[in-house]
Amino acid sequence: MSINEIHNQKILEFIHTNKCDLSNANLSELNANLFNFKNIEELILSDNKLTTISKEIKKLQKLKWLSLSDNPNLELNAEQKSWLKTLQKNGCKILYSESSLK
């Protein structure tokens, strides 16, 4: 199953909820369509192979919980870290392991 197929399947599963669990999906990147669902309050991306986070994450203004833990290849630059800080200031709790944010 391709990354897009996994994303599309998961997105359809959670289209009517506020929770999107993409953990353990072997993802190295996120499908841009995910960020069109602005009602998402909980986004679980743990245990994947993510290497970066798209600026589109800023579109998820209702996000209250973001899990990035156990993405050993995740490297964020200063700008991306500032996006996460903005989410935190807006009330989003972010879970990550220290090794995830090099």
C-alpha cells in the first residue's frame, strides 16, 4: 500500500471525527490533503519515519494534541520549531521524544 493510499484510507476513517491516528503507518512524509481537515483536534503521528513537518500544519488551528514521538529521523529547523511553538501557545500539547527533535 502506498503512502497516499494509507493517508487516504486513514483520512476517510477519521473524516467525521476530531482524531486522526496515523501512528505506526511507516510514513516518511504526510499527504497534503491531511491539512485540509481543519476540525482535527488530535493528530497522532508517532512511530513513523517522518523526517520533517510541513508548514501546512499551521492550518490545523483547532489542534489540541500532536504526537510526534518515535520518529527517529525527524529533524526540524528553527522555522519549523517556531510553528510548533505557535501551536503550543494556542493550547496544543505536543508529545515528542528528545531524539525526535534534533
